[in-house]
Amino acid sequence: MTRREGGIADRVVPPTGHTARLTVFSAGVMAFLAVFALALALATGRLADRWAEGLAQTATIRVTAPAEALDARTNAVLEVLRTTPGVETARALPAEEVEALLAPWFGPDMPVDALPVPRLVEVEMARSGFDHEAVQLRLEAEAPGAVLDDHTAWRKPLVSAASRLRVLGWLSLVLIGAVSTAMITLAATAALAANGQVIHVLRLIGARDITIATAFVRRFTRRAALGAAGGTALGMLAIAALPDLNAAGGFLTGLGFQGWGWLLPLLIPPVAGAVGFLATRRAALRMLREVR
């Protein structure tokens, strides 16, 4: 493409107007949503890994017995655990910790001693773990009323839910890319249609279709990248403004980026520019072939 042809063709694409505003705005909005979708995918990935690894190394034993035999039964459980290979530590939870666990349901002023609450023993396993069935059989023989809970019943659904949320986050990124492609294609097609007469004149003076298409591709690629850069910056600021994970302790407070993860959103503007390039080039060449 010659410099003269490129300059003439560049003036075909209107620098302002509805198509320009639509492209920049849609790219910015999609980039803003993409930042949150990326943060969701990464946060749920960390959550699934933390639940899968952390909870897999812990277990709880519930000790139920008459009040006069509860201490002796708990000591028997601790003795079983002390002689079990694969057990790192085992301790009976004090009453204040049990009260803290029950506070969300019964309130902070409920006396634990007034409730028929079983004694809880917290177990931390080694990496190799231990034989759960063998431990349960020993507990039944030496500490009747003690039940081993390895958290499997509720750990697996939580990990599964977090994994599905991670897939949903990545799927959202794909859908955002598809919508961005559709919006840019629509804007480029509208700009080509609005400049049909000018394109016809350019053809008469010898401009090639690839020259005209390149002008649209250049302009819309810049608009898509510019809009995505603004949307990405706003999205990162919004993510940074969310509460810290340790501040509130809830899942949504962990939505964000950590370490090198903050560099990943910076890929969104180049990707948006590439999407703009491919979508505009395809739309422009197709329409120029159809309109003669």
C-alpha cells in the first residue's frame, strides 16, 4: 500500500460519530467486565485449591457421652490418635472455641454448657494421611460414641462448586470476546455502509479493496484497543478497591488478583485490538466483495 493510497483511504473512515463512540464504548465496557470475569476465574481457582488441599488435611471427631464420662471418653480418643500413624496433632477444642463456632447460629451470649453439645477433637493429618476406616474401628472399640468426620461429605460439594465457578469465569471471558467481536463487526459494517459512495469514488480513481479495508481495520483496531485500555484501567481500580480477604473473611472479599496476577489484565487491551483487527478485516473484505 502506498502512502498516498493510505492517506486517502484513512479519510474514508469517520473519526467521530456514532460508529466511533459505539466502538470505544463497547470495547471499554467489555474490557471492564473481562477484568471481573478474569478475577472471578482466578479467585475461584485459588478457593478450590485451598479447600481441596487444606480441608483434606484436617478431620474432626465428635465425642458423645454422659457428662460424667465425657472427659474419660475424650482422653481415650486422644490416646487413640496419639498412637495412630499419620496424625500430626490432635486436641480437644476448649469451650470458648466451640462457643465461637456456634455464635453465628445461637448468638454470642449462648452458654455452651447449657446445650447438649458433643466434645470436639480437631485432628491435623500428615501429608500421607491415615487409614480412616481403621481409626473409626479403633474409636468404636476404645471410645464408643466417638465419630470421625473427615469433611468429605461437604468438602467435595464445595470444591465442585468452586471449580464450576472457575469454569464459568473462563466461559464468561469467551462470551465477552464473542460479544466484542459482534459489536465491532456491526460498527465496521455500519461505517462501510455509510461511506458507500465514497468507496465507489475511491474505486474509480484506482484504490484497491485491500487499501480501503486496511483503513477501516487500522481505525477500528485503534478504537477497540483505546476503549479496552480505559475499561481495563477502571476494572483494575474497582478490583483494587474491594475489601481485603482478611478484612471481612467472606468469599467475595477474595475476588481479586495476587502477585503476578495483576499483570494478566494488561493483556486485555492487546487482545481487544487483535479482536478488532480480525473482526473489522473480515467484515470489510466481505462487504467490499459484495458491493460492486
